[in-house]
Amino acid sequence: MIYSFEKTDPAKGRFVELLKTNGVDYELIDHDRSVVRVLGDVASKVGEKLGEVYEGRRRITIKSAGATEVYDEFAHRKAPVIIAGPCSVESEEQIRSVAHFLKSNGIRFIRGGAYKPRTSPESFQGMGEPGLRIIAKYAREADLRVISEVMDRSQIDTLCEYADVVQVGSRNMFNYTLLTALGSIDKPVLLKRGMAATVEEWLKAAEYIVRGGNSSIILCERGIRTFEPSTRNTLDIAAIHLAKRLSGFPVIADPSHAAGRSDIVVPLAVAALASGADGAMVEIHPQPDTALSDRNQALSFDEFERFLGRLREIGLY
């Protein structure tokens, strides 16, 4: 079970003390609110006492004005939200170029990974906090919102300092400890569908975040593994609409990771947006051939501008 408290609520101390006294395993997470995840078995009498302490409290979502504004751009969108940027932050010059380019095209959200979960340990793993400082610096100059990925609970405070939206990648969708911790932050969470997850499993993962107290969730369909080898994954457009209907959360598509190749990113993005997705997240790079990660799926600036032109041409943007 997961219980959420305001940080100053004195009942939190009594609740935790009951767990300790009765030898119940738990984890306590403190960020913008306090979340207690009960891990061990709870005897019925102890459960009754815990219920008495928690009685009258409900799981609270505490949003600052800034966090509400960012989430509302997805939840109450007037047009599809377009997110663009490189797979990973590589240098100041790269991010400066991308940020200025996005601003010139009216894009509000920049993506860029500082912590990169890579299949091969030999691959570029990201710049870490220095990369976050770089993307935050140039995003602020261009009045952009930053979306970046968290891989571990230990990175949450750092991510929250620099990013406006915290992303959970496909590999971490089943990381319930991380999801529970993200329930305690005052930031929207972009939750990618696991590469082999059902829609039900995806929505159950979102529920871990909600139970921690954070309901500012953006779901992202990024393709699932199938038997088809000509693309990295298969974009599941049906899942976008099932997730929207069953959860009520905004749902966007990531055609770059679904395709794994730049030549079909645009038609996949157009298909997802035309079918009603709330947005699309597309990888771009000033020089895709030199990208340190995912170069095969990154669009050039010219290709991205043609993508926006296509959306305007058919009335989607």
C-alpha cells in the first residue's frame, strides 16, 4: 500500500512509528510531499491502527502555479503539443543551436537526455548534471520547457532542479520504486510505455505515481516490440486511444523510437496526431550523422521544418 502525506503533517511521524514498532518493512520518500510505501505484511490489528492514523486524509496533489501551467498545456491543449530535441545532450553548441531553432519555429518543449539508459555499456551514457545545466540554460534563454529522463531515485532532486517535466523511459516503466517516488514530486511526469507492456500494465504503472499523490501524468506511446524487424518497434496507435479513454490522461506519441529510422518518423507522427494523439515527441539534431546516440532516427532541422509544414498543410497544427 502507498500512503501520501503533506510534509508537515504530524500524522506521518505517528504512522511511521507504528510501522517501526510492529516490524513492518516500508520506505519513506520525501520530496514535495511525503510518501510511505508499506512493503511487508501487516497484521489486521496493526492495519486498523494505521487506518486510524490515516483516517480523514486523502492523497493530495500539490501543484505550484508553474507546474499546473506546464501540465495544462497537455491536459487542456488547443493544438497538439510538439516536443523536439536530441536524444542526448552532447555539448553547449549543440543545445544552443537546437534551442534557438525550436524558438524560431514556435515550439515550446525541448527534450534532451542527461542520463541515458543504453543497451550497450560501451555506448554514450549522457553528461549527467552538467548536461542538465546546459539544456536548462539555453531553454530559459529561448523560453522553452525542458523534458529529461530520470533513471534512478537518486537523480530525482537533480532532475527537478533543471527539468519542467520528468520523463520515465520504457525500461523503467516497471520500476515501481521509482514510480512511487515520483508520486512525491511537484512536477508533471511523462511515462513511456514499456516496450513489451500491455495497455493495462502501462496504466497500472501510472497508478503508482497517482497513489503517491501526483496526478500530473502524460502518457507516451513509443512503440512495442513485435516480430517485424524492419523498424525498431511498432507504433501502437490503438493503444493511444485506449489509454486516453481508460485513464483520462493526455497521451502523446514518440514516432522516433517506434521507427528507429528517420525516413518514416514524419508519416508515423502525422498518423498519430491525425488519429487524435495529444502531441508528438520527435528527435532532432543539428547534424544527425554525428549524433552520439540514436543518430539513425534523428531528423535534421530541414526535415523537422518540413514536418511542421505538413502538419499545417493538413490542418493539424
